[in-house]
Amino acid sequence: MGYKICSRLHREAEQRAADSSKSNNEKGENNNEILKSELDKTYIYATTLTSKKIANGTRPSDECYYISTPRPLENKSVSWDCEAGYYCLNLGNSSKFPCTDGFYSQPVYCCAGYYCENPKTIKLCPDGHFCPIGTVNPSSCHYMAFCPPGSKSANKYFIGVLVTVLILVILIVFQIKKKADDEKAIKYKRLLVEPRIENSEKPLDRVSKTFDIEFENLGLVLPDGTEIMKGVSGSFVHGRTCAIMGPSGSGKTTLVSLLTGKCVYYIVNGITKSLSNYRKLIGFVPQEDIMLRELTIREILVHSALMRLPTEMKREEKKQKVIDVITFLGLSHVMDYAIGDEVLRGISGGQRKRTNIGMELVAEPSILFLDEPTSGLDSTIAFEVCQLLKSIAYDQNITVAAIIHSPSVKSFKMFDDLMLLGKGGRVVYFGPQDKAMKYFNKHGFILPEDESEPDFMIEIASGRVRPRDNNLSLANLYKLWESEKKNGASSVDRFWATIYQIMYDSYQYAIDVGLEFFYFLKGLIIWKDSVRQTPNVFTSFILLFKRACLQIYRNKSRFLFDQLLHLGCGAFVSLATNNLDYIGRAPDQICSITPYVESPSCLKPNDSLQTVGVFTALGITFSGTTTFGYEKVVYWRDTSSGMKTIPYFLAKSIADIPRILLAGLMFSLAFILFYSYRARYSEIYVIILLTYIAAWELEKLGLIGTGFALAFGMVLSGATPRLDTVKENDSLSWLYWIWSVEALYLKELDPRKWVEIHTKNLNYTYSFDDYPKVLHNILRIALAWSCLAFLAMKLVNRDKQK
């Protein structure tokens, strides 16, 4: 300000010298001497304006320089009577204006480390308080902070002590939980030594309900008219194992999907049927070992048993069933080992495959389908798995059908029956496994000495082997493995067939969703299922909640790493916003004499608080954690076994609450470490916590989610475009009710005492009256995300949930 005043005085001196030169030209006086005399008077004032300072005894480097009331040193006839608390633009009292709050003496901001109760006085910031630039009343030092006299900001390094204490508490809680888990594991190990299961060779109890599946002329036609399966007939008998083999593209997986009801519809004997009504009695083991990798073998099997076994079975009986299955599968010595993944070391591939099968066995299925259970295993482990399947079928008297790809001879001999499919989904052979080779020998297919039976039969089904009997007609060969697909539909017919199929599929989809909702409501009222009565919605919620807690809070190092991630993101945001603040605008009279190019900025405050909110939203998105995304295949498997989505969704969401609360605490503590906040910490924590809740699902989106958070913080915050512009533009009016950073902005702005904050309209058309509405909007956004997440889980990929 002193420079601007001095510049004006300099211009006035030049003008006075110029005017005097006109009258002195006739007298021959030197114009340069006149100009020098006038400028000397002016610079005497300028020197006086910048010569005062107040020393800071605590911090000598933080001395406060200010503009004093000018007094001429040479020309005693000129006086500038401008008392403290006012600023004067010209000589005399005609241009005397009172300074506003936050300024001192001549219009300069009250220095950082000092406070100005009124424009007449300036004082050093007292002990236990901090005083940013323009302070009227010192701000009390925050908890866990240190503020010596003359502090510009609170030194909050004690927050590190608090974070350390929090981490110690977390470690203690994990240690207590580990002790409880160990005690529970000991209880299960005691069951292993009871007389009932002393003999590890003891077979499992036989199932009470058995099924024989017969199918005839099974087929499937795609919407474009392509026929991928036709005329498949056969039967799967209880107490026997059947291997489904064939080359790639022969429809092996399609056959199992049709039989288990995973496709939308299929035809059996000309009548639409589905085994999905009996899915509680059907076990399906997928090719991938789909299970929660954080849990142990015992925990996975116990959860499956409690969720899928009949309610009339006692809990002790269900736990004993788990022990029986663990013993039967030979997993007793590793039952308390975590499954493991690429990061967490766990059990071996063969043990993981046995666990995958055990998840279905503990549910006592009447039918067991397996999709390539030997894939990725060496020949020895693959033989053990096939031997295990034979034991399951014989001991439990259940129907077992497995898709097998290129088995060894020993593994192949473990199956009782064989269904060999050719290209196009045609049956090449179905019958006893030990009679298959005789059948092909009869038709001229002789097994070479250097080739195994399974590989040779797959080559026959793929058409790469010709019979030795050249007199065998091509038509008869097609009757053996029928490898050609019909392709006679015209392109026009296919187009309309596709349109019709889309409409029909949409209709079936709506019916499917409606029936599922109806059966869900029916299950809440009528607690009976004619096939098998499994735990109700409320019991399922409790079981799923326990599993979710085990999954989230089992791994101590991973949990701590997640919390340190939130802490780090908060610290980076705090560093980025360290110097961002709100500094009030200069008085109108000062702005009126500034150069034209600087007058717009002079009339506006230095407002960076909205940027703080944007950085905060961006940092929270970077540190967000997913709830459902990484285990969707587990969800698909569970729902295909009869699990309801609502208790699963609620259990996962509620189990995440402690993690969200702690994440918000870590982020907020790190956020206030360097950022000089003015709002109450509780208000900042509430705002950050609500933002976490609203953004919790965005982590799965990666960089897309980060960009969305930035758009949410800028486009929907009233900054770009401004809310006043949005109100005037019909195409943008739908954005008017959404805010993202206004809550933090309002709470940070309110404690500041600049005059314009509570006397004029706020920037970006914000209003202090909007604060409750802003919080409600954040909650509405969080609720909307939750509803969209639930609908996406339920309505997308429905074929994988059957």
C-alpha cells in the first residue's frame, strides 16, 4: 500500500513542478531545480512511510514492518495530521478514512504472528495462541499443538504421538483377536481326535436325497441363429462318476451350464425345464479356485456349511460335518492355513483345489458338477483329485459329472462313464468308460501304441483321425461324431431372429428379476422351502457379517498398510494446502487509486479455501478402498448356491464402518498437520468422513475415479461453472443442487473476522445457511452410490448368479 501511495504522491509532485514551470519560464528559473525540490518533499514522506517496525522477541526473523503516519522532516510548514487507526491519502483531514478490521495504521495487513484488536494497536501473538496474517483476535492453540508467543500457526507435531498411539491400539486389538482365533482353532482340532473321526479313511455319510439326471435332444441356438449344441442325450446316475470330454468348442461347459440352469432357458424333451429350482442340492465347482483368499480352509468350509446346510441340523452337527469333510479331503494338517494369493503365501495348488471341492461337499449336494477340476495340476495331483471324485460318488452316493481336458490314463480310469462331444455340440460317444475304446475299435479306429486312450478319443471327436476302413461312408462317420454345423438361415431371417431374441430375452429378464423378488418376500413371510430350508435372511446376514469381518480384519499388515495410505494421502494434501488461506480485500479507497490493471484483484479477497476442498476430495479418492469389486466372482458363486444379495450387501457395508471411521480419522489428523485450519476439528472430521462414505466405491475406477472426483470437486462445487451462471443457464440448471466442497469452505471461512465475510455475499454464491443442506446432499450422494452398487450387483451378470 505504501508503494501505491508513494507513486501517487510522485505523480502529484511531477504535476506541481510542471505547473510551476509555466509561471517561471518568463523569470528564467530552472525547471529541473523546481522538479527536484518537489520530488525531495515527496520522497521525504515516502521514506517515513516505510521506516517503522515491531520486533518479535521470540522469533527475530519475524519482525513486523508497517507504514507509519508520515511526518515531513524538512518542510515544517507542511503537516500531515493522520492519527493512528486511520489512513490518509492526501495532506489534511479531507482524505482521512478509518482502517477496517485486520489492518493496522496505514492500510497494511496486520502481520502474521501479531494481532490487531483495532486498527490503532498491534500486539505480539500471546502464548498458547496463533495469529495468521490479518488476525483481529488470536486463535486458541489446538489440542496436541504447541504455540509459543508470536506464532503464525500452530505447531501440531504432537499429532504424530497420537497416530503412534492409535497404531499401538490397533496392534493390541489384532493381538487379542489372534488369541481368540487360536483358541477357536484349538476347539476344532480337539474334534479331530474324537473317536468318531479317529480313522481318517472313514467315508462321509451318504446323502439322504439322490438324483438321476436324464436329458434328451438337448440343444442351444444363439440369437444370430448359430446352433452350438443339438441332439445331446444321456443320463447321469447317482453313485457313479461321468467324465465329459471333447475338443475345444465342443460345448462341454455349455452342457453343464444348461443342466445347472446357468443359461436363461433350454429345452428338454420339448418342454422348458430348469434344475435351478434344486440349486440348493446342486454343487458346482468352477475351474478357478474361487474363494476369499484371506480366510483359512476351516473358516471357508464352516461358512459354506452354516449357510447351505438345512436349518434342522444343529450347529454342532454342521461343525462336525466340516471336520468330516476336512479329514476326508486330507486337509487336517493345513485347515488353519490361509488360502493365500500372489502376495500372501498360502496353501498349495492341490490343497486349494481340494478346498474348492470341499466348499460344495460340506453342503451335502445330491449332484456335483465340476469344471476342469484337474486344470493347472501335475499328473500326480490330478490323479488324486480324480480318485477323490470317485470316492465322493461311491461313499456319498451322489451324482458326479466333471469336465476333463486331456487326462492321464490313470486319471481317466477313475471315471465310470464317458460322454465324448464333437465339434458343434454333438455326442460322439456316451456310455461306460471301459467300453469306449471297444466301440471305436469296432468302427475302425485303432489306438496307436504311442498314444493314450483319452488323447486318441479327443482326436477322433475333433475329426483329425480317419478310420482304417475306407469303405465306411461319410454319412456314417457323421452319425458317429456329427461335426458339421448347419448354416442355412438367410441374413434377413437372422436379423429378425436377433430382434425377436433380444425382445424375448428382455422379457425373460424382467420375469426373472420379478420372480426372484417375489420369492425373497415369500421367504421373509413363509419360512419353508420344499427342497431344503436354509438359514433365513437375518441369520444369513449374521454369518456373512462375521465372514466379512474375518476378511477385512484378518491381515494385520495389510490393514495397517491401508491406514498408512490414508495417513499419507492426508499428509500430502496438508502439504499442498499449507499456504492456502483467505486474506480479506483492501479498502475501496485504496483500490480506487491503484493502477487500472491491478484494481480488479485489489477489490477481491485472496481466497484459496475452495482449492483446499478440491484437494481434499481428490486425496480421499486416491486413498479410497473398494468394498465389493475384488470379490465379485465369489459373490457370483455364492448367489448361484442360493445366497441372497441383500444380506450380503448389508453385511459387507456394515463391516466396513470401522474401517471407514478409522480411515477418516487418519486422513483428518494428517490433513491438519500442516494446514492452518480455523474450523473445529470435529467439523473437519465429519466433512471428511462423509466424503469418504460418498467416495468409498470409486477406488475400483482407478484414474477414472480420480478424474471423477476432480470433476465433482470443480464442476459441481460452484467454482467452474459458477453457481450464479448455472442458475441463469437452463442447460446447466440440473447442477444447481449439488455441492462438493462448500461444507469445508463454509466452516473454514466462518471463524475469520474479515469485514466482508459477514456483511457481503460470499464467493461462488455460497451461503452459511446452506451448511445443513450441503451435509444432507453428501449423504444423498452416498445413498445413491449404494443403491446403484446394489442394483449393479443384482441386475448385471445374472447368468453368473444362477
